[in-house]
Amino acid sequence: MKMRGMVPPDPETDVSRARYAVVYLPGCNRRRFPASCVDVVESAQKAVAAADATQRRFPARVLGPSKSSEGQRMYYLVEWLK
């Protein structure tokens, strides 16, 4: 999977991989999120069930975690779930 603007996953480990999550999105529409804004869940169904648009928590499939150049753990958006 090649995504522009993201740190590529380490091919020798399974640390950074696609996961389902609920993402807290406080402001503008972003493509990457600090780990503190991402709650990883077991399945797409659990992500959709835990989402709450009134609390700005949206279901997604994300890639990560990766370490940014600033040393933060980041997740990258693969797709928003419905």
C-alpha cells in the first residue's frame, strides 16, 4: 500500500498495519492523526458502533502506528467507514 505523505510501514515487522478505529476529529479534515486521537478496535462493526458524530468520533480504517519526524506516534487514514 503506497500513500503519499505518510511514513512507510516497516516491512520486517507487523507494528504498523491497517486497523479499524474510532478517530476523534476535533477540527479540520486531516489525513493523519496523533495516537491520542485514535482508539483501535477489533472490527469495522465495532468501529461503526462506537462512533458518535455529536462527539466528533468517526469510524475509520487507519494505518499505523508510525513514528513521525517529531517523534510522535501517528496513524494515517486509509478510509472512512460508513
